[in-house]
Amino acid sequence: MLSTNTGLVVANTSQFVAPVALVQSHGPVKMALTTEQIQMANALDVSPEMYRTGNAGTLQENYARYLCFLETEARFAQLWKDGTWPVILQKPSGTDIQRLFVGRSSWHDSWSKTFPLLNKHPEMQKWLQDDPDCLSDVELWGSNLKTYHFPELIAWVQRGGLLKKTKKAVMKVASEPASMLAASTSKQMTSSKKAAAVKKSTSAKAGNSGRK
């Protein structure tokens, strides 16, 4: 192993890069980060509490990691721009930084379908951050479940901020076909009137032409 003045430890290229850190969350499942990932996390000043663990975690825990991921991306961009990224480390991609916080399947199945879309839903952002001024479960979710998980959040986002369709929303959806039919009928009647007027005008012209 080689030591550097930056405080980072680098494995010889001939050595196998083995997991050196295990971070455990509230659950029993552990997830190892490789030496390279730990070095990257240290260089990016990521708290070990934010490392991915392999546990499902609560929505609040996942959202905290997501926000940390965004901050870390911005931090790396600044380090790279300033030329202060450690030369002994490779330039990480966005995916490399992602993997410090979440696994591939969790990103695609859960995070990407919810968290990036919450800019349109500030009240949900407050709830996920346990803001004292956040709405109650009933006010926000329209229900009072014991716990909420990603399936509920995905459904909530897909329905535009509703976990369940309210009676008002159902009535609105039901009235849309009738409104569309009425508009279509009105359009057809207008077209028929125009056609009749054109036909009448053509007949009149033909009669005048015959008189001449």
C-alpha cells in the first residue's frame, strides 16, 4: 500500500482492490464499499452515514441520501473546475458518485421515478425532510397509513400529488368525455351550417347565371 500527503491510501496496481469498509444502517443488511469508492468519498467529504447500505430504509433516509448525492455532484464539479481533485484518483462519472449513495436497481426502480420530480411538490419535500411546518399525512397523502414506502410515493407522484383519487378528481375525469363530446357536436353543427350556407350560395349563383 502507498501513502500520500493527502491522507489517502492507494492500493498497488498489482493488488486486488478489496472492500475495506462496511456501513450498517438500522437493518441487518450490510453493504461494502471498495477501497476506490472510500477514497472517492473521502475526497468528496461524504459522511459515512450517507453511504449506501443495501437496506431499504425509510423514505426520509433515502431522500437525505439523495440530497447529499446532489450536493456531492456539485462539490465534485467545483473541485474539478478548480483543479483541486486529487491527481491519484480517476475522474468519477455521475454514476460513480451515485453508487456511493444508492445501488443501480434502487436508483432506476425508486429514486429516479420520484425524487427528481419533487421540485413541483415542495410540500412533499418538506415532509421528507421532517420539516416542522410540513403537512400532516392526511393533508399530504390523503390517507393515514402507518408507514409510507416507495410504491406509495411513486403512485403519489404519478397521480400528481394524490395517493388515491378523490371524489372530486373522479368527477372531473368522468366529466371530461362529456365535455369533449359536447365540443365535438358543436363543431360538427357549425361545419354543417357552413356547408349549407355554401350550398345555398352556389345554388343562387347558378340561378342568376341561368337568367343571363
